[in-house]
Amino acid sequence: MASGVVIWAIFGLTTGWFPSFTFFALALITFRLTEINYAFLVVPPLLAIVAMVLLSRSPINRRMAAGVSLSSYYVLVALMYVILGAGEFAVEIALPWIVWAFVLGLGASVIVDKVSAWHYRRQP
């Protein structure tokens, strides 16, 4: 049901029209459209870890490396769609999503830096 709520919210925010949640969730469950493949949950963090490790050895800024590593999975998927010439590829949705993933990585890096600096100041 949680994935049904997420899909309903994404559909509503993307189109601007929020359908009846009861009938929308019923249709998703009936057609088994809410089942998520576990690769969608496992692959992005693993690819982000690998990219972060590789980028940490380069002279790039840590915060930029965090943003690039988090958005690297989505850039890779977008490139695969473009190279294969998939007609159903939605550039209008993919580009803001890639930028959002970059901003989340950058923000997470800033938060970790501030928390670690606060933690080290408190230690005697």
C-alpha cells in the first residue's frame, strides 16, 4: 500500500490531477502495478558508493562528489534510454529528477559535514 500511495502522489504531482485514491489504489493492486523490483532499491545506493569512492580519490570537491555520486545512477539510466532510442523516454521528468538527486547528495554532504564538526567540537 505504501508504494501505491507513492505512485498516487507522483501521478498527482506530475499531472496536476489527483484521482480518487480508493479507485486508483484498487486499480494498481488489481493489475499488480505496485510491486517494486528489489534492484530499484539496491542498485542506486551501490552505484553511488562506488562513484563516491572513485570520486573521493580525485581533486574534486567533496560536496560535488557526493552530488555526482548520488545522481550517477539516474544519469546512467537516462543515457541508456537515449542510446537505445527509446521513444517513451520522458526528458521533462528525467532531467529535474537528476538535478534533484544531485541536490540531495550535495545537501546530505553538507549535513554530514556539519554534524561531524559539531560532534568533534563536543569531544574533550
